[in-house]
Amino acid sequence: MTTPYSFAHNAYTAALQKSYETLGDGEESGAHVAVAGRVMLLRTQGKLAFATMRDSTGEIQLFALAQVTSDFEEFAKLHLGDWVGVTGEVVRTKRGELSVKVASWVRLAEAQHNFGDKWAGISDFDLRYRHREADLWANPDSRVALSRRSQVVRSVRERCWAAGFMEVETPILNAIASGASARPFSTHHNALDSEFFLRIAPELWLKRLVVGGFERVFELGRVFRNEGVSPRHNPEFTMLELYAAYWNYQDMMAFTEELVAGVALDVLGTTESTYQGRAFSFRAPWPRHSMAELTSAALGEDVSVHTPRESLAQKLREHDVQVHESWGPGRCLSELFEVTCEESLWDPTFVTEYPVEVSPLARRHQSDPLLTERFESYAAGRELSNGFSELVDPLDQRGRFEEQAKLAAAGDEEAMRIDEDYIKALEWGLPPTAGLGIGMDRLAMLIGDESNIREVIAFPTLKPLRD
């Protein structure tokens, strides 16, 4: 079958519906348009044929008559899902349906697969995600979710620009997997005969740009973590990371809450929303509580990084958490927080003062050297962002990397490695700096009221089909 190489399309269905909303039943507009899209429904009544055509903005009826429409018999034989280009007059039928009265038409592409009864929707989740191209036509909600995600990313980018941040790009292939605690994907570079890793975070590269004199930088980019797949996790995802010289973690918390609330306002028109049927507010300011404060409240007794390690470990065992011998009191406190508090944090909340043991890149807290000036924000029971006053002391950073190396030697696949180039960059001098990371997929889930991360990723990672 030969199909055209192009079609002179000049109108979208949503715009037509708006422009001719006052056209009366049975009236003709006198305006001729060229529209294109997929045939979603088709019914014939003798010398008449009615089709519902959907484009990227909405739907409109195609009204074909044997005495008016060229190749009427072939039009009446179109398959559901076929792409068509149609020219004709905008009219409203006597039954009140805005339509394009088909004068001429051409099939732009043939659909060789059927997606169910009258395109009522695809319910097979594996088919939906493996063939998203079909899902997007069969399930309009999927198109809404991805369109809203696009709006979220655009708003984030524009708000970062407006705040004086410069957008940059950093390497995805890294000689050392660092910048976060995660298991990396590895690959081999043939020409260099060297192992490389897909980045797990752009953090260290971005801070090197701050050392180089760019005082505010951000990147919206893909990161890769060789971890499990769940409704909240995909092995590759999109991260916003940004760094501001002369800020501390308090400054960054203020920026974070204003950024997220502003994005919600841009996309939803309000900061008051619902998530999975429950009221949810993005409105700033967000509450701030230390990790020890929240964990103590959940347990009904005071705990902190200064609590004896064995006491914390015993409490973890009581919550069915297996305690690794390498965990110190800081790691134990962090794990206790996760099992007792994380899911209860609904409206956005900042959790502050993370232990040094679980924060290898964060600056020590001015009031307690076992804690850091680090925060994470939680919303709807899950982590949304991570930020801190950046560690600027190269000697302290080397010591933190060495502790991570010990954990790696003990079998911790998520521990960081020593990055000598980054330490050398710190030796050139990093001014007081604060950093932030926000998972864009999770932000899109919150704003789009989606419970599964796959709904906001166009092509989520799936296990390959085997022959």
C-alpha cells in the first residue's frame, strides 16, 4: 500500500471545538479545514458514514456522504486505528455533533493491529507499557499523564532559569560510579579498553563546575541505578540536580519548597490538590523536623545518633530489619526512621540532621559533628528530594570516601568509591555551596495523581521477551 509522503494539515480538533462551539444544530460554517488523526470509531448507515477521529488535542466527528465524499465506499471500509487526512467543511449535525463533512480524504497509515472492542482501552499492563504507542491511543489518561509530566519538566526548567541557574550537561559515562549510594550499571569502552559506569548522579561533576566559577548550575538528566523495579522505582529515571554557591541547606530548603509549590501552581493552577483520593497540599512553607525527633516520636522514647548502637540495633530487629555488622549508630538511626516514619509523612515535610555515616558528601552540622546539614523532603509517604550544605573540606571528603571504601570491601554494593579527581577539585577551593536533587518522575506522580511510576515514564524498563 502506497501512502502519501505528507499531508497539508491546518487544524486541530480542540481548536475547532472551541472556535465553533456556538455553531447551531444543523448549521454549516462555510469554513473548510484539513484535519488528520486516527479513526477511533466508525459506523455506516447506507449512504452515510460517521467516524470519530482523534488527534493529539482531542476528537471530532467525520461526517461522510456518498454523494459528497470522494471514494466513499473505501472510506466506509477503514479500519479502527487507521490514520487519515481529511478536508472538508466544519458543520454541526442535526443531532448536535460538531463534524468535518468529508469532501476528500486519504489514508496516511494503516493500523495492522486491533486494540480491543471499539478502542475501549487496553487493560493488559504488560501490553500497555511494552507497546506504549498503542496505549496512548487506546487510553487517553495515559496521554494526559505524559503531557502533564512534560508540563512539570518545563515549569521546573523555567523556574530554575528565572532564579539565575545556568543549565549544563555532564557526562553519563563515568570512570567511577559516585555522587550517590547506589549500585551502578557497568559497560566496557572498547577503544579505551576500560570499564565505565552509567552515572548514578551528576553531583560531583556539577560541583566541579561551581569550583570553576559557575555559581549556580542545574541539570535535568537521566541517571541509572541497577536496583529493583517497583511502583516507585525504575532503573533509569530523570533527576533535577542544582547547586548554588554561598547558600546553605536552610537556603536550599526554602528554594525547594517554593520551586515545588510553584510547579504545582503552574501545572494545576493551585497548590491544593488530592493524591489517591486524599487531600494533599504543596503550599509552602513545609514543616521541618529532625530525623531523631521524628523517630523518637514514632518509638515513644528518645533516640539519636548518640544512642548506643546495640540499643538501636535491637529496635531494628524488633521491626524485622536485619542489621549488618558494619552499621554504626548513624546507619541504624536512619534505618529506624525509614521503617517507623517514612510512610506516615503525607503533606511535604523536611527531615533534617542526617547522620554523617549515611551522608558522605554533606557538610558536618555546626552543632554536632556526628550529624550533617542535610535534608530530605518526603511527600505521600515517599522521598521527593535530597539536599545539603556541601562538604567543602578535601581532607574530610577523603576520609568519608575511605569509610565508603571499607563498606564496599565488606560487600556493600551501593557504597561510593574514592574519586581522586573530585578530591583534587576540592583542593582548588569550593566556596560554601548547597545542593539539591529532585526525582522528576516522583514529582510528576504527585502532581499528576499517579500511584505507579510507569504511568509517568513513556517507556519504562521491562524484562525483555524471550523467544
